[in-house]
Amino acid sequence: MATYRESFNLAQRLLQDPLGLKWKEGALMPFIIEGLRACQRRCAENGMQILRGIQLVTIPQAATSISLITAPALNADFVLPWQLEEKLGGNTGKFQPMDKDENLLPDVDQTSRLRLWNWRGGSIRFIGATRAVDIQISYEKELTAPLALTETIPIIGASSAIAYKAAELAGAKTADQFEDAIAGVISSEVRANQFKPVRRIPYRWR
């Protein structure tokens, strides 16, 4: 897999500075990181699985929210929730999907289940339950920012897209190249998923 060094070197060339006389590592690295973030955002919008995190957490009795600063808290790499599931028995049984409410949660009495959730102001909010409930949160996770150019880029095929975005942020006119490159990354992921083996359910006549 590619390293950030490849993105860095390409970005220098795009900025007409292949020898690094102006754009040294310290000056260009913040733009490389922002390039990664731009790729992450676009890939997340298209559901790429590398950006999916899973958190298991127990919501205390009567609690009505969970965020990065509550106790318990969301994982440190949490960005946005995608899906929530709860155990119907509180902490026993199988997980069942909860319903997402895009509006304000209804003002109703708490029951033994959480039932509904929404996302407001950096918090996942609930009606609350009359007992502690185990939930499973599927979420978009933030990729770790690189500390060195020798680190591997976690998004396959994204080295050029990161370079184009970094160069754009540094003043080069590479916005169109970024769009083409990130579209290629997403397209490759879609094609790869199309060829994943699927277990077919045998047809039975009766």
C-alpha cells in the first residue's frame, strides 16, 4: 500500500517545488492531513467500510444522551452515527435496530426499551429507558492523522487524491484533479464489492 511520502512528493511537484525548497515537510504536512480528511469525508458519504466503526456500550437507566464527554462516552474516533441497535432484554437477547427520528424526540414516558434516537449537537439523544440497555453503534470513524510520511495511507488508492487536495489547499489549481481521483477511489471500492462472494440460499420447492 502507498505511504504519505508518495502524496507528499506529488504535491510538491504540483506546486512546482520538486526539490522542496519552499514546501518542506513541516509546511506541507498540515495540507496532507487535510487532504486525508477530504478523502475520508467523501468516502464516508459513499459508505466505504474502512470508515465504519462499531461501539458496544451500556446506556444507564434513564440516561437520555451519549457524546464524547458523557460517561459512558462515544469512542474518541467517533464522527457521525450511522445505525443504532439495542438488546430487547436490556443486556440479553439479540440486537434489534432502533428507529432514527429526524425531528425532536417525542415527549412520551420511558419504557424498558430506548426505541428511538436522533443526532443533535454532537450527541446521540434518546427518550431513555427504565433500565440499563446495551446498544451497538455503527458509526463513521475518523482516521488517525499521520505523524510521519512513512506511514501507510489507510484508504486504498487515495495517494493521488490526497496530493491533489493538499496542493489545492496550498494554492495550486488542482480541484478538478482531486474530484477525478476521489471518484476513481470510490469507483474501485464499488467494483471490489461487486465481486465479493455471496452465499446463495438454496431454492426449495414446496
